[in-house]
Amino acid sequence: MALDYTIIGQRLKKARMDKKMTQENLAEKLDVSIAFLIRIERGNSHINLKRLSQVCEILGVSEGYILNGTSSNSTNYLSSEFNDILNTVSPKKQKLIYKLAQVVKDDEE
């Protein structure tokens, strides 16, 4: 199972922001540098399972939520992330995204 650390970082960032916690607060609770936390949230640094468990406990989210859908083999890969994007763009951009997805899908067949 290949992990997409960019998506993991995005989910961690969203969970932190939902908790109304700053990067500084979370870094302090984890006893890591702010720069390290920023790299994790951007997907530039990998997070090990022990650290992930600590972050999830602090943020009150499950490891399953953070990791779910990060496998490119999963049938639900990025589905909630696509829904989030579609819900925040104009109908014109939704149509463009749909057309792009159709081209990619048709190319695979």
C-alpha cells in the first residue's frame, strides 16, 4: 500500500485547523519544531506511526481517518477530497473538472 503523504498532511492540517490549533501550539505539544510540522502538513516529510498516533490523540481524530483513502489502489481514493473541491468551486469550474476527469477516464479504457 503506497501512502500519499501530501494527502495525509492535508488531513492533519484540516484536523488541526478544525480544532482551532495553531502550528505553534501543536508543535509545542509534540515537542517538535514548527518547521518539521510544516513539512509534515505539506507532505514534504514522512510521519511515522508513533508520531501519527500522538498527533491524532492531540487532535481528537482517528488514525484511520488520516490514513483512509491514501492508497492509490483504494476504490475510494481521494473521493472526499474531490467532493470538498467540487463544493467550493463555481459551476463553471465544476464542469471543467468533470470534463478533465472524463478525458482521463476515457484515456484509461
